[in-house]
Amino acid sequence: MTTQTQTTAPRTGPAPRGRRPHRAWSVAAVTFVTIIGAAAFASLPGLLIEPLHDPRTGFGWSRGTIGLAVSVNLALYGLTAPFAAALMDRFGIRKVVAVALTVISAGSLLTVWMTAAWQLVMYWGVLVGLGSGSMALAFAATVTNRWFVARRGLVTGLLTAAGASGQLVFLPLLAWIVDRHGWRPAAVTVALAALAVVPLVWLLLRDHPADVDASPYGAPAFVPKPAPVAGAARRTVAVLGKAARTGPFWLLAGSFAICGASTNGLVKTHFVPAAHDHGMPVPAAASLLAVIGVFDVIGTIASGWFTDRFEPRRLLAVYYALRGVSLLFLPMLLAPSVHPPMLFFIVFYGLDWVATVPPTIALCRDHYGEDSAIVFGWVLASHQVGAAVVAYLGGVVRDVYGSYDVIWYASGALCAAAALMVLVIRRRAAVTGAVTVAA
């Protein structure tokens, strides 16, 4: 007599078919390509600052005004992410991601006809922010949690690296388009790239291994598909309430806010205009960011591999400390042309760019169990809020002081603080249900 309580009969899944790769790897591949195709929107903001600021090519808006639109984008990106994870539990990954890509495409396309700064905030800030947040890193975390039991760190690294790969593909192209044809054709390119991925998502992505009669990769037995979870927003807020009563959440959120401030908010948004201030052509500066993307892929995949083998807290401390040191040296490296010390910075910073993601997700999983994807969504929200603050402050600092130096030094110091924060997190709390029990 069975002791199972599911309404469906327990199974062990289909028999293995020779050496055919597990279906989870094809789902991961589709997710990788989807994130690459959507990454075009993340490549454009830093390229828009100078064209929109210049009255000859744009509207003469201040860098602070343009930075405000970018900061709204980044903030909504982060604040939407935890709700997106719950929506994926309710409606499925495929539907949420397809709608998100369509919203991104619409927001980018509408900027072509804007005439006022508030429209930039609405189209690029609100629409693209909401769409991108709905398929942010919570998307990668949800796919990894559902489809993989083994190799989760490696897969997290691969999917996180997809965003950098997209940056590698689109950033030089978009920089060339902006330089030769203006910013409007670049915005259209972003819109078409996001829209082109929608059929791929709809036809090839699946919500759960049970949809194709498979078990998660590395699982000892077949896992039935759970029923849709109603009350996505209520559940998301409830998970935040539970997590907020634990120390690890605030340490992870605080350190990840600094992570976002020092990457998306600072380097991705302001590196190109800062390099241009020192006489470097925009296409050359954009190409350096693309090289960061190359080494970001290597560093993130390696970080996923390390996360499967080493303690995540110590990995994070090393990553943040090294990032802080590199930012302190950056103001001395900016010059009209590319030279070996700058290339060293680009390689070094690229290896560290989002290497923080796999160990952060691993710590969320260790402390918050089945709610880890939603908890990571809230941690990611803090990442993007940190990015939003620095994206705005970077433009203001440049307008007031005529230089970005202050913001580089401040971010370097914050990274040192982040390294100390993650070391304070206790080693692997015991998990009861989905709530951390202090060890």
C-alpha cells in the first residue's frame, strides 16, 4: 500500500534512452539564448547618455535627467523580479517571459517618437524596466531550481553569463549604429532583438520537467508538476516578510546592492561617457565594455563551478574585495587611447563582473529552501536599487564636478564593506520548510 499523498500515481519517469542528453540541458540552452536575445536592452543605456545630452543629436537633456530614466529602469528591473518569480509559479515560465519580451520591445520602440524627458522615463524607465525585471535573474534561478538538482552552480553560472554574452554580441553593434546612424536606429534594433526571441520561447521553452515526462537532472525519482500557486503577489510579500526577519537576508541584500551599484549602476552606465571625457572614442569605449562581457562569461561560469566546490561566503568576500581594489585604480587608467594597464583592468573586472551571482543564489538556496527563487528576487531588487541610485548619482556628480572620479572612489570603498558583510553571514543555516532557523 502506497504512502504517497499526490493525486497522481508515483513514477520513476521514463526509461533512459541510450546516451541522449537530458532534456534539462536543452531547456537551459533555450534559456541561455533567450537571455542573450533580450540582453540588447541592457547594452544601450550607457550609449544613450552622450547622444541625448548633445543638442545636435538629441535634446540637450542633462546627464542627471538621462540618468534618472536609467535609474527608474534599474529600480523597476529589481523590484519586479521577486513578483516575476511568483508569477512564473502561477502562470508558467513560458507565458511570463513571452509577455516580458513583448513589453521590452514596445518600450524600446516607443522611444523613437519621444519629444520630452518624461517620455524617456516612461518608455525606457517604466516599460523596459518592468519587462526586463520580469525575466531577470529570477528567470535563471527558477529554471535552475525546477530542472536541475545536480550541477546547479554550473548552470546558474552559464545562465548568468548569457547576459554578458548578449552584451558581447550587441554592444559593439549598437555603438557602431549610434556612431554612424544615431540613437533611434539603435533603439529599433533593441526592439526587434527582444521581439525575435518570443517565438523561440513559446515553441521550445517548457515550464517543468513533468511537462515532457522527465525528472529534474540529477533527481533520484520523477517529480510531479506542482499545482499553480494562486496569490502570486501575496505570496511574494509573505516570503519577504519571513526573510526580512532573518539576518542573512539583510546581509545578502546589502552586499548585493553594492554589487549592483558598482556594476550596472556605475560601469555599465557611466564607463563609456567617462572614457569619452578623457578623449576616447565612443566605439572604442563600447568595445572595452564588450571585452568585459567576454571575460564575464568565463568568470561567471568558473564561479558557478567554484560554488559547487567551495564555501559561497568566502568566494563572495574575495570577489567584492578584488572589485573594490580595481575601481580605486580606474581613474588613473582612463586615457584617450587603449593601453595595457586599461586592458588589464578590463580583463580583471570582467572576470569579477557577475561572478557574485552563483554564490549569492547558493546562499539563498541554503537559507531559504523552496522559497529561494523569490528570496533571490528580493535580493536582486536590492541589487537594482543600488544600481539605480548610482546610475542617477553618477550623472549628477558628472554635472556638478565635471568628473566621475568621486563616484569611482566611493564605489571602491563600498565594495570593501560588501566583502565584510558577506563574511558575517553564518555558515549554512538549518532550513525548516522555507524559513531559516538560526544555527
